[in-house]
Amino acid sequence: MCGIFGYIGSKRATPILIDGMRRLEYRGYDSTGIAIKDGDISIFKKVGKVSEMRSILPLNIQGTSGIGHTRWATHGGVTDANAHPHASASGDVVIVHNGIINNSRLLRASLMAQGIELKSETDSEALAHMIEIELAIDDDPEAAVRRALQKAVGTWGLCVLFKNHDLIVVARNGSPLVIGKGDGETFISSDGPTLSEFTDRVVYLEDGDIAVVTATSIKRSSLKGDSKKVEVTVLEKSWGEAELGAYEHFMLKEIHEQPDALRHCISGRLDRVRGNGRLGGLRLSPSDLAKVPHVRLIGCGTALNAAEIGQLLIEKLARIPAVTHIASEFRYNEPVINPNALHFVISQSGETADTLSAVKEIQLKGGQVHGVINVVGSTIARQCRQGVYIHSGPEQSVASTKAFSNMVAALTMFALQVGRSRSTSKERGQEIIHGLQQIPHLIEEYLENQGPIMEAVELVKNAKSVFFLGRGLSAPVAKEGALKLMEVAYIPCLAYPAGEMKHGPIALLEEGSPIIFIVPNDHVKEKTVSAIHESKARGAKIILIHEEGDDISLEGDVNIAIPKVHSLLSPLLTVVPLQLIAYHTAITLGHDVDRPRNLAKSVTVE
Ligand code: AGP
């Protein structure tokens, strides 16, 4: 999704903006641009990557303040004209904007009626002209931005540069913006973690905030004009490295980081003696947990698949009803909220608009929401104020891998904690803890001996469609495998609980149709075998993910063995070969695996 990076200080702004924007690239974008103030404001923008935009920059731009943008098209096609920044008619006001201005058609029409020529098809450009019109009244940049935004309806993360004022005005409403405080310099980013390369002191803006930023000061106020306190937060050092290192792609790097990411996630959160989870951030005592009537889990994409595993584990271990909801549907389905129930929202980025809306809906109806979040200080984490950080470290690849594993691990620990406050025995708890502690090592063992992944790739790479089937805990794993392959290899995939196959999807099978079966050694294994037989009888080619030494491997055309694993923890192992199949298929087909087409890392629009 769109990204913003801004700088004001005493150094040359251009290299700093380029560096910041390069760090935003992983979010997905189609065009880029920067505006640098060096006397006048110069704008350089272009369809394509940051590196392509860089190639059109003159070598001698000297300005020490500027704003940059990576655009993911919403209003208007992918063209140079629609790329940000956008300038006012005189060029004295220049903006970059994330979000959507819902009443832009009216605003644009009104500007055109005033004789203003609009140079792009975007909703954002209107803001530049509106601010300039307001500035003519009193030459007060903050007041001009405030009055202009009071006429706008929609969402914004906005940065405004003024030719005649040494400051940047920023505003936030429904689209994240974080200010980084350096020594004699100030940074602005739509993505908090990118600031950690420049400073560890940040100021999170709230929805409805406006801030006036200079090299040495930050002044914060509300859209109405009330002044607000500037609270500086010190960023924790992230354990993960956001650089590629020896890997060719972030997706592969992050698949290989899973053992360490899991160690970070479970470290200090398991009480072996009592056989219990120890998730302090939940702020729930055992007696609170004992009274929970039901749990709802909400997320999108990979987070939703992790939530489905969490749901099954909560029911198994805690014996309370648990339900999973697609975040984008949740608030429109008029949910009935029980204030005693627990609601978990799961999100890697902590910025997903659909998930954030669900949080607000639950809170509005008096419900309590806990976040299961990766990015520390993200909007959803701050909105929930309670929950669990999954500590995956920075995840750069659009296709989520290590965050999935850590979401599952965090939800497993939660299920254990509620379970122990109710019916789960200490011995069972200890057994699960032992199993969890083995997982990082087991994934390492598997990654050293991945099995015939490339044979699986040969079967799927030219397929019209690929089925992913599993039962029980493996049904959401099948969905996750399908999502990964679709995202990066652009192959249509269908994921079903294996028993559902015969109720319709089996009609699609032809001679040679590839099916990936996820069959760990659990209580539903034999049931899945029936679906394998039914599929083979119709000519399907079977790729089997199974535990080593299991004679079920006789059933597969391609057999990929994972180490033996506790049956409740199998998703943490079975997902890894699926991630590898997706990665290698995309590479074999020549796709940009870290930046798949049309996708964005963090989806900040509804
Ligand atoms: C995962 O591979 C996807 N890129 C996507 O489905 C993602 O999981 C979803 O958009 C939710 O993102 P979040 O975890 O940051 O909320």
C-alpha cells in the first residue's frame, strides 16, 4: 500500500528520502515520487520502482527538507501524473497523501468551477489546491491544512511542504503516520519500523491529529484546533534484521527465520512447572479466564488462517466455544458483542484497515479486544492496549510466513493458558509445552532436509488449479498453503477440509490434477486417506505432506516428510513445505516473489 517518508533537518534530504522509501518498498507500490524544497519545491515522480525514480533525479539537488511517496493506485490509473507528490496551482504547496478522500468528486468539481486546472485523476490532488486557497487567507500553514481537512471526508496520512515556510505539516486520520525525533532533524513515516534506521524516538499520531514539524520541534493539535501533548516513545530494538543478507529473497529468508522467530515468541512465556502459558500482556487472571463464555478471533488472509488454528486449539484445550471471523465482514454483519467474551484480533502489520474497523466496532459495543500483533506500536496494538506481541521481527515479504507461525504459537499459548484455568491437566500442559519447545529445532531439522519440493513444483507449476486438502488442524493449514501459492505463483488454488471434497469440488479433477494433502499423524489421518483414494481413483496426482516413517507415504506420488511432531502442534511443521512449494514455484515461473503483482504488505484501505 502507499507509503510516506518525510525529512526536515540540516542534511541533504534526497538520499535520506530515497533510503526511507526503499525501506517502504516491501509494502507494495506502483509509482514513486519526491518533492525537495531548495528555494522552490521541485517534484520528481515516475511509474515504477524507487530505483527508476532515482535515475531521473538531478545530482545537485541540495534541499534539506522534502517528502516522498510510494503509491499503490486507488483513484486513477498507474501513470506519472497520478503519482505523488501533487502540487497546488502555484507550486507553493506540495502534498503526499495516503488514504482515500471520499468526497473528492465534489471537491474536484468545486475546484474546477473556480478555474483551477487539475493535473491528475487522483482524489489527493484536490487537497493541495484546497490548502493553497486556505493559505491565501492568513498565510498560516497549520490553519490552512486544518480548514482544508475540515472540508474533506475520508482517511488520510498527509504530509504538506510549503515553499515559504520551513516546516512540514502532517495529519493523520485512519491512515498511519509516525514522527521520528532525531538530533536537529525530524523524520516522518507511514510505517513506524522504517524509522528505526534513523532514530529510536518516535511520536505516534492519533486519528484526527495535525502536527507541525520542524528540524527541532513537533507541535501537535487536534483537527478542531485544541493543542495536544507530544509523547515520545522509545522504540525497542527489533531482534530481526530487515536486510536480505545471504538470501536472494525475503520470502526465503523469512521461511528460514521461523525457528528463531518462534524461540523469540515463546521465550519467557511458558511455565514448565505448572504446565501453563504465561502471557502477561493479556492482563487476565485465572479467575477472569475461567469465566470467559466464548472467544472470537478476527483477521484477514494469513492472520485469519492462523486464527482458525487458534479457534480449534481453544476449543480442544479450553473447552469453550471459539469462532473465527473474516475482519472485512465482521462489522457489517451486525455482530452481537458479549462484554464478558474475549475478542482476539490477529495482524502482522497491526495496520490492516478491515481488522482495525472490527476492533473499533467491538469496543463501541462494550467488548474487550486483545491484539495478537507483530509490529510494536502499530495502530491496532495501540487501539487494543492489551494483547500479545508475536515477536517475529520485521517481515518484509508480502507473502507472510514467519508471522503465521508466531501467530499460531501465540494462540497455542493462549489456548493452553485458558485451558489450564479450566479443564486441562498440568501433565497435558507440560506435554504441550515440551512439544512447543521442540518445534524450532524440528523446523531446523526439516529445513536441512526439505524432501522433493522441486518434484512438487514440477506437478503444480503448469496446473490449471491446485487443490490443498487436510482435516482438523490441517484444514486451515491447507488454506494457508493455497493462499501462499496463489499470492506468489498466480495459480488458482482451492483449499477444503478433505471430507468436503466429495460434496462438489471433486468434479474438477482430471487426469493429472495435482492435490496437496496435509496428513500429519493425528486422529483424523485415516479419514483423510479415504479422500486420497477417491482422488487417485479420478486420476489426481498426490503430493503428500506426512510425518517421517509413516507408511501413509505409500499413497503419494510425491512424498514430503516432516519430523514427528505433537499432534496439536503439527501446523507449525506442515506449513513449512507448503511455503517452500509456493516460493520455488514462483521462482521457477520467473515471478517477483517478494512483491507479487497487485498485492500490498499492509492493506490500510477497506
Ligand atoms: C499473507 O501472505 C497476505 N499477504 C495477506 O493475506 C495478509 O496476511 C493480510 O492482508 C493480513 O495482514 P495483517 O496480518 O498485517 O493484518
